[in-house]
Amino acid sequence: MAKESSLETITPVELAARPDRPRIFDIRKYPDDRRIPGSIRADGSALEAGDDLPFADEEEVILYCGSGNSCSRIAQTLRARGYRAVALDGGYKGWVDANLPTEERD
């Protein structure tokens, strides 16, 4: 289980097993009524373009989208700007396919 700031992706099983669960941001464009437990809804485009981000550059954060493509690109952009952004491998679909728990969105 890697914890370096250079970590680019994390699998759903690795994330679920982490005792030091970082903040998780749901950046799906069209989310359904479920989410990864404790995740925070955010606009991926705003995260990618913005300077007023809801996390500090030294804080490790996990981003997930529907399938892993958008969150990988946005996490890479944020890392290039000095943030510790990690993409969830496979996105929300990967989480669900791994039979990990979800919760109702608020």
C-alpha cells in the first residue's frame, strides 16, 4: 500500500483497506443516487481549472469519476500544480464492481 505523494492511482480494494482514509471527491458529471461512503461531491472541471480548491496542496485526496478516465486526467493536472491528487482506478464503476459498499447521496 503506497503512501507517497507521487502515487497516481489507487485501486478500490487498496482504498477501502486504508486505515488513514483520505478525503474522497466524487467528480462524476452525471452521478446517480449512490456514492462511495463519505465522498464529497465536486465539479471536476472547477477542480481542474480553479485556484480556490477545497483542499490544501499537502493533503492527499482521491478523485473518482464514472470509469476512471476523467479523474485520472484531472488528478494529473492537479499533481502538475503541486497537489497530492490520486485517481481511483476504474472510478465508481471499479468500486461497485469490487463489491465495495456505497451509500445514498445526501
